[in-house]
Amino acid sequence: MMISPAKSICCIGAGYVGGPTMAVIADRCPDIEVTVVDLNEDRITAWNDPDLTKLPIYEPGLDAVIARARGRNLFFSTSVSEAISSADMVFISVNTPTKKKGIGAGQASDLRWVEACARQVVECAKGHTVVIEKSTLPVRTAAAIKAILDIPQRQPNSGEPSPTFSVLSNPEFLAEGTAIRDLEQPDRVLIGGEDKDAVEALAAIYSNWVPTNKILRTKLWSSELSKLTANAFLAQRISSINSVAALCEATGADVREVALAIGTDRRIGSEFLHAGPGFGGSCFKKDILNLVYLCHHFNLPEVANYWNQVVALNAWQQNRIADLVVQTLFGTVTGKRLAILGFAFKADTNDTRESPAIRIAHDLLEEGAQLAIHDPKVAPEQISVDLQKKPCHPLSDLKGEGTWHFSTTIEDAVQGVDAVLILTEWEQYRNLNWLKLASLMRAPAWVFDTRSVVTPTEIADAGLRVWRLGEGSE
């Protein structure tokens, strides 16, 4: 079947993937009408807010893209059915969290929203529609989507032709904090599908700004598995360098020097060799656990155990940081004030999903610590949700019970604290006046740098003690 060039796109899901991706497509393809739909009215309202600082997602450069395209050919709406009906292409970009109960709980992806989307598409679509998997999905999910789309929806004598569909996989390879750059200058665009005309129709959209040699075409199943595998390999490197960091601390080596030495080997490369408190975000843990589940399903237990260890070491890294803080502060943090600088899982995003700060803060709260938390982009309401604990201020009102409050300034956060923990690599944490901050802290005070953002000599000159992840003592 010949497929005409797309004139109208609908994206179901206005989250971290759907919003930025569709904004860039609309920006680069002004002749295509792009509508992003979501049932969350508050989220859609935020996307439509004239004040671009109130967008539901913080991503450098996103506000400029939205400003150029919104209202011209980019629209955000809760009218899902109408958008599907008028679309030539429908992107499914909804959440696929790890199942919490039932078969595969703790590992398999919960695909209920993907299925719901497919059913709504088959009810509302007209003519021929190209349905595109944008969410990260288990391999062979497209088979389930195809089965739903093949269900007859029109009465034989209604006079209205039944819709037809092509299914493609077009996984995202975005890094939060650089998502707009990744979309505008991608390493590759991956399109998997068996319908060549549909594949070329989607490729034609990306070719408006992506070089032809960077648009890869694969089998449907290869495309689905490539996304899981890419995230697994990246997470594996993080866990690998963090395991080396622990060995460096024990042997007197410096993980930064080790990373530099091995990263100059062109066979290895320097990316994702920055030791830290562990990986976070919406994808790495979820995708690896899904990969583990698939390996068990296909009777590959040794492969499953291999990838599961990547996740296990990540959790161990976060637990050991909290344990190290407690032991360093004379074996107890009960009633002691600690400042946490950074709660997002990485810099240049307000996303806290699976953030290392959550586990570390939770462990310290369990030990009775009083935490002052600062982050330039994460709202205190989100921190409260993540910690499952309401803030309490002033902290000194409660003794012996773990409490936290949100600090709007770094000076407020460090007031009277015994230690500062740097958990996110925000740029502003790299240039702090430690001499001034030291005067606000309670001696003897510590700085625990899990992101390698401080200069140890500056900390020492301020009269503070410093611990840097991956740095051993002679």
C-alpha cells in the first residue's frame, strides 16, 4: 500500500519523551500538524501555559522550541479521540512501569496503558494509520498491538470502511538534560518495521533534519530489543566504574585517574565512566529488569543473572554511601543535621525517578538524621512524594526521628549541619564559597562529594574534612 506523506501526527502521552520529541518534529516540519494528547489535564494545562518557565518538564532549550512551534503547528490537548481520528500517524508514548504484582512482578513491564492506547486507536482511527511504538517496550510487544489493531471495528453494512494499520517501532535514545540536542542532532534514528512504505513515510519526516546515513532501518523485533540493550550497556558501564571506585577507595587509587587511563583506549571510550552514587532516571533500572524477565522467559537464566547484577550493584552503591556517612560521623546520625545538595537523578533535569538521592536520603532518615534538602529545579512537593514523608521545619522540634525540610538557598541548607552530601552534579555546586559555608556548619564538619564536583584543597583550606567517591587514602 502506498502511504502518502504525513500531514497530521498525534502523540498519545505528554511526558518526558512525547512532549520534547513532538516539539522538535513540529519545529523542524512546519507543514505537519502535531497534536500531543494526554488525559492528565494539569499536564496539558502546563504545556499550554503562556509562561514557558511553567512547562511540566525542565529541559535546556525546550522552551525555545515550544515558543517557535506551539500554536503554529504544535498543539497540546486532552481530546484524545479527535486527535487520533484526524492523524495519519499515531505515536504511543505512554508510561511502561515495572509491574508491581502478578506474573513478572518486579521485572516485567506493565503494558496496560499501551494496550489501552491500541484499543482507542482502533476505535477512532480512519483510513490507513501508521501506529508507532515510542515507549520503551519488551521485544515482540508489537505483535500484541497488531492483534488489537486487527480486531474489526466497523459493522459490515455501516457503509464506513474499516481502518487499516501499519505498526512501527521508533524507540527514543534521549538523555535527560540533553534531550533537545539529542533530538536535533541524534546519533541515530532507529525505525523498525515490516511495512516498507510505512518505514519510509516515517523516515521522510526525520530526513527534514537528520542525515540519511543516521536513519537506520531494522526488523521490528530488532528495533524493540535495541532500546533495551542500549540502556543495559550504558547502565552496565556505570555499575562497572562504580565497582572500581569502591576498589580504589580500598587500595589508595583514584577512580578519576583510572577512568582517564582506560577511557583513552579507543576500544573503550570515555563516556559513562564517571563514578557516582549510581544511575537513576525512568529507563535504566526498568529496562534492565525487563531484559532480565525476558531472559528468564526464554530460559536463559545465566544471561538473566548477569544483567540482574548490574541493578544489584547500583543499589549496593547507594546503600554503601549512606552507611559510610553514618560511620564517618562517629557511628550515628540520629539528631544530626545533614545537608543534601541535589535531589534530581542528574543535572539539568527536574526528574527524580529512581534518583540515587531517594535511597540515600531514605537510609539516612531511617537512621534518625535531620535533612535539609536543596535542589534548583525539583519542587519540595515532589521530594515529599519520593520520600513518602512530609517535611518538618524547624528540624529541631523533633529529637531522634528522621525529618527533612526543603531549603531554598544553599546557605540555609548548610546552617548548623555536620555534613554536606553532594548528590547531583548541578553546575552551581562546582563553584561554592566553602570558606563562607564552613562558618555556618558545626565543627568538625564533612563534605561528601559523590559527583567529583569540588576541589579537595578548597575544602581543606576552609577547615572542612572531605570524602570523594572513588578516592582512596595512602
